[in-house]
Amino acid sequence: MNERPRDNSGNPASHLKLDALAFVPNQSEDTPGANSQSQFVATGIEKDKPKNVLLSTIRTLVKNKFLQWAEVRCLLDVGSQTSLCTRVCAERLQLKIEKVNTIVSCVNDASMIVRNCVKTSAANRDKSFGRELLMLVVNKITDFIPNKVINVDVDVSEFVSLAAHGFNAPNKIDMLLGADIFYELLRAGQIYAQNSQLLLQNTVFGYVVSGSVDQVAENRVHCGLILDDDLNKTLKQFWEIESIDAECTGNTEASLCEDHFVRTHKRNKDGRYGVSMALSRDPSCLRNSKDMAVRQINSLWKRLPKDSEYLSLYTDFLREYEDLGNLERVAESSEPPTQYYIPHHGVLRPDKLTAKLRVVFNASSPTTTGISLNDILMKGNVIEDVFQTIFRFRTHKFAFTTDIQKMYWQILIDRDQQDLQLIVWKTGPNAEVSAYRLKTVTYGISNAPFLDIRFLQQLAEDEKSRFPLASEVLLHDTYMDDIVSGAPDLVTARRLQSQLRDALQSCGMTLHKRSSNSPELLNNSFSIDVEHSFSVDTDLSVKTLGISWKPFQDRFVFRVSISIKPSYTKREVLSVIDRLYDPLGFLGSVLTRAKVLLQRLWQQRLDWDDVLPNPIADEWKEFVTTMKCIERMKIIRFILTDTWLRIVLQGFAVASEAVYGAVVYLQCFYQNNSAKVTILASKPLVAPIRVISIPRLELCACVLLDKLIQKIRSSPILEVSDIVLHTNSTIALAWLNTPANHLKTFYRQPRFKGAKIDGELLLDPCAIAS
């Protein structure tokens, strides 16, 4: 290697300035700086001056299963004896995963067992360098590198070709190239940035940038971190549902999507809406995708002739798509230069009365550049509050549910973007493949939920003057394409149904699968497509927003599908808990018991596929065996009365060594001072693994109760007269009534500063949250 020159004044690359944005084509291009943790990978920290360390990253071409080249992002690490590949990357490239049994030693005597490896070929862009690679497969190599966008105060001249543009923006690492190949990649040539600790080292891929950058950084460093990314994502989603806070912090991508929709949406003379997809980068980065789509359709035709029902349903689906004008054939001579072919396959659902086949469009399928359509789409803000939707549903005496039929099919995609939604099909195993263009929103694209929600909001705004009742329902009582609403009286309910029908028909949409607790709302001219009949089956339950509702009894019920087995693994425990969907906490005490068991498994550091040890195994078997009792539970849907006088919220906060929680009941008073009491919601949480005193947990329970009350009160549909909150902790009460500056750090944390105990907080010996 070259020695460092004392004077770089003659180097044309040493004086120009590199703006960070020049390295980042678009902040939305898979750069989750806002979501990344304050972590970075490094080999040390200088205490005198905070620094971020840029590690050497490259973008290289590797061959997938079909010998096509795809681009991946690699970390160069001379400290690793072997090369690594993430499981996600291996699956995306469809590489053959072979079995090995290797122990990988990491920092501080940590080790992990690796059981898989893959083989592939890597090359630079001009194919002047190529190398066969044998890589161990791990779930995760490291966090996003770097952990945030770094302003690099050094410029690179036009004569220097970088190995990875965007090296200073957060992005995932697909592979790690270790010492087994590292030195083969180096080439003569180094550039030291003046007044900087950055070094540009020449390699077969171009110059890589590494070194320290003065910048505010956190005192947290990860060396050789390997985590199970997929399972962590599942767990993150699992624990996120525990949160009560409905705060939605804005982000740049959501704002861009909203602005893009406002500027580009249209409504034609027939009333149908047209939308444009917000892109984070130019679609020219999508290269060949047709070959993958053709292979998928050829594979599909190996199954279709063997299953006549499958073939018939698939053919009928595409024929209906075309008959409705949502699908048009593309002449082979007129295929556009910028295009994306979406592979598709079907999933049979024999348990469904209608829509027995669901065709899945996979817009995450990568092109030859390793980039898919979903990778360049801005997803937008798709947060909808199912808690509030169900809560409002419980306040209507006359309730009904319905679906918007084939909603996506009625939202047109801008003509200039329809070539990004191409598919292939053929009429037989030996027939020629034809290309088709999807002209409407496709439910395989990642921004479809945003377009769905935003379209309904726009329809509500546009039709507010003509259909005021329907407008409110579309804004507040709709979750994706499900409508759950009602009214206090039969006349208003009928008007509401009529307005919904007319408002949706104005843009080409229809309602179907109607259910109601009132026979009058089903047996009228509006309800021509009902999901149940009172005279046929009074015990029928319908699924709405993930929970089961028996309209005739007007009760929420629960269905449990858990197989009894001689043994269970940690993965199966999480799967069982995840299937018990309970957004309002009706099953709080049941789920909490399961989560306590899961926490104990965590403490024993079991692998995901390890069999549960005793006595936890016996406790879990007992839990699974008694789970069927849940099906006996019935929760009243309608929480009010016909003529109520006042409403009181009764809340309780309790804690123990293992759990803490809050529960809120609604007390509805009517004539003669009688009261109807119904559970509104509960939120029990598992105590942290780190031991916390019971008084502190009781304080957490009080704050949790306050947040639950605030969430309930955020719905304007209820006029609450009084709020009475109960706790059996005198210590927690004292802390809440003490000025924050007189308390220790724990009690001044943000989650306590925002606590506004809204109502009279009383001492109560009853611990009934469980």
C-alpha cells in the first residue's frame, strides 16, 4: 500500500467538498435513519471527542439461482475469517442453502452455531473481476451502516469511481466479505482527505471510504453483532400492540405521499378516482423482471392441470379482471422501456363461502439489479386506530357491518405508471406467454393500503355535502375496506345505509357481505347481499376487524384454534400468543399468563426451536388445554341503554411482582338510578425482567390507566359525566401528588411527566384488573 503523503496539495481529489445529499439520491431509498437505533459498528471509542466511524462498504454483483446478476451491499471486514450472507439475501437470490455445523466465535467469548451456508459468484460491474464465494448464512450481520446520514466534509473528484454510492447513508448489509477474499480485492491507490481522518482505498470495485468523522455520537458501540432480524421484527410488532399511546409522529415520507396524492389524484366523468404512486427513486433502476415472472407462470402451470378447481378459479379471476376493464393485453411490439413485471400465484381458501381463491401479486420480487417495485414505492401513513373503530361500534344500538367489494379494482392507476404493473399469463402449459397491464391499484404493492385509506378520505370530503352521514362513517367507522357502524335509531340507520350505498356507487363501488343485529336493517331493499339470516342461523358469528361478532345475540365471542401436542417449542409459544388477537384487552388476564411464561423462556435463553423444559412445559400444556374455555366468553357489544341519563368511567390500576395493568368499565345510568356496567378495555402488561419494586409498578399502572382513559375520552361520541379512578397504592398516590423536582430520576421520566390523572383518584382495596 502507498505511504501517506505529507502534502496532498497536488492531489486533485483532496480539496473538493462532498455534500452528504450528493451521496443520497433520496432519503426514502431504504434509509431508515429515523427508525434506526443509536448504534454503530466500530472497533473503539475515543473519549475526548465524539466520532462516527465509516466502515468500508461496497456494492457488488452476485449471481442468483438462475445465474442472473443482482446487486447487493457488502461490508468489508478483514477481521473476519469467513464471509457471511444474511438469510434474507440468500432467500431473495433463491440460492441453494446447504447444511453445515459451525461455531462462530465473536467478541467477549460470545459464540453462535451456524447451520447453513450458500455458494455463489461475485463480480464487479465490468466483470473484470470474479470470484466464487462460500458464505455462512446468518440471520443478521449488523445494524444499518452507518446508523444515520453522515455529512462527509471531503470531496471526490470525477476521476475517482466509488465502490458504493450512498456509503454515508443508512442501509442494510446483505453480505460480509472476510479475510478469505479481502486482500484479493485491494488495488494500488489511496487518497487521504486533507484535514480529515477519512481514507479512500482503491479496490476492484472502486474506491471505498472509511475512517472517523467528527460528529455527535452515542456512547454505544456494537462489535460483531449478529441478531435474528426476522424474529425480532415479529416480536417488535407483538410488543407494539401493547402500547396504548395513539400518537403518530409525522415523517418525511408520509408528508411526501400526502402531498403527492393531493397534487395528482383525479376523478373522471364517471366518478372513478385515479391516483399516482409516489416513487422514492427513478423507476429506470428496475431492470429485467420479466424472466422471473415467466418462470413463475411456468411453475404455476405445472400445478394448474392437476387441479381443475384451481384452474377454473384462476381463469375466472383473470377473465373477470379483464371484463371489468382493469386488465389489458400489451402488444409484444409495444412493450415499454421502463417496466416491471409482477409475479403472481394463487392461494386456495376452501373455508371461504366466497372468494375461494386469492391471487397474490408479489411486487417485492427483485429485478436483476436486486431492486423491486416495492423497494422504490413510498408507503405513506397507513395507521388506522382499530381500538377507536371498535369502541365507536359499541355505542350504536342498531349496528351493522359491511365490506366494500373489490375496492382496489375501482381505483385507477395513472396511465404513465401502469407499465410498472405488468403481469404475464398463458392459456395452457405449452401456449405462448402474453403480457398484460394492470390498470388499477394492485393489492401486492406496498403503498396500496395508503392509497385505499386516502381515497376513502377524499371521497368523504368530496361527497360531504350530499351524504353527510356517510362521510362521517367513511372517515371514522371504516378500517381498510371494512365498515362497522350503526345509529341510535332505526330511521337514522336506514338513512345511513342508503347514503353509504349512494356515496360509494358515485365512484363505481358497491357494498356486500352485510350483517346486522337488526332484522329490519337486513330485510330491506338495501340489503341484497347479506352474510347471514336470522331465520336460518341465530348462532352464526361473523368476523369483523379480526374479532368475532354474533349479530343475533349481539355479543363478541372468541374462537381458539390450538392443537394439543406432546411438546412445544419457544417459537410455537409465540405463535399461539400472536394468534389471540384482542385489541381491546377482553382477554387481558389470559394473555398475560401466556406472556409471563414467554418471559420466563426468555430468561432461560432457549433457542427458538428448543423444546420447553419442565416445569414451564407442564404449565404451558395446562394453559393450552384450558384455552377452550375462552370460547364460552361473551362480551356485550352495546355498552349504552335506550334512554341513558349519565355515563361514568370507572378505572382500576393494580400491580404485582409479575404484571401491572389497568382496566376501565363504563357505568351507564338510566331511570330509577339503575346502572348497566360493561367492560370497555383493559391493558395488562408484563413487568420487566429487571426487578422493579411493587410501588414503582403501581405507579406505572396508574400512568397506564391515565393513558387508557385519555384514549377512551379522545372519541367525541361519548358524553362522560364523571371519571373515578381507583388504586390500592398510597405510595403511588403520594408520588403522583409530589412536584416533579422533588422526585428521583425514575419518577421524572417522560412517561410520568405527561400523566394527567383525569378524574378523582381514589384508594380502593379491590385489585380487579386481573
